[in-house]
Amino acid sequence: VQLQASGGGLVQPGGSLRLSCVAPARFFRWSIMAWYRQTPGKQRELVARITAGGSIAYLDSVKGRFTISRDSAKNAAYLQMNDLKLEDAAVYFCNADWGTTAWGQGTLVTVSS
């Protein structure tokens, strides 16, 4: 099972992007949805996570700038990223966990002036 992630791109510092992730309908309802990111030479890190019940957690460095949400009607999770900084540049991966873990293909976020 693979998730469908989209929404990356090039943005200037201070700009915004919205990432989207669609999961299979039969799993989405039960899934913890999350966004991770990875840069070359570093481990993949958890950016934000939202449970099926709506509990949310963020990486400290993105608190107040990023917002994770989910839409059950669309079987989708989103990551709204505002006030992007140079250090937010990474490949972002969508993750779903319903007891089994699935990943999206990764979407590149470039922050550059």
C-alpha cells in the first residue's frame, strides 16, 4: 500500500505551502497520519502527527507555523506550512499507521531566496 503525497515546490523564506496525502479509504479511518522530513545525511524526523481521534503533536521547531489536519470525506491528511524557513527545506514523507505502516513517495520542499 502506498500513499499519494503532493504539494511540494519552491518557495521563498516566509512563504507557504500545503502538502496533501491521500490514503486508501479502507485504512484511513483508523490511521494515525503523520508527516516526516529528511535531508541528505540526516535521519528522517517526525514533523507532525494526527491520530484518528484528532490528537496532534508537532516537532518543536515547527510549532506555530505548521498545521496538520485530516479530512475523512477525502481520506486525506494535510500539512499547511507557513512562514517557511531555510531549515524547513527537505523531502517530506506522508505516513499512515493503522497497525501496518505505509509511506508516500516523498515530495520535495525547497526554501530559497
